[in-house]
Amino acid sequence: MRLVGFSVVCAVLGSAAWAQTMVEDSDGDGVYSMDEMRAAYPDVSDDVLVQIDVNEDGAIDEEELAAAIAVGVLDS
């Protein structure tokens, strides 16, 4: 069971690290604005981006991005 949990953690953390290189935080505020997300994922609709923004703060943080990639909402 521990191995499975570790594998899931590694997958999520690996997705977050990869996501950092895919999406550019151009203003350096530590989160990805909707414009930054649109630049990285031009084919993703605004509705999908709003769904990814789980905490509804108008930006996508690394955890939200990693979760979206992990469940297949965004391509990796």
C-alpha cells in the first residue's frame, strides 16, 4: 500500500514539475493567470479553465495544474 501511495505522490509531483516548464508564469506571481494558461493551452476552453480553478481565485496554482494533468483534463 505504501508503494502505491508513493507512486501517486511521485506522479503528482512529477506532473507539477513538468507543468512548470509547460506553462510560463510570465509575471512571476507564483500562479498561472488565465491568459498564461491560454498561451500554453490554446485549444482549452474558458469553461475548462474555470473548472480547473478549484479554489475560484481566478488563477491556476501548481496543485490545480498538476491535478488537471493527472486526471487527463489537460494534456501532458
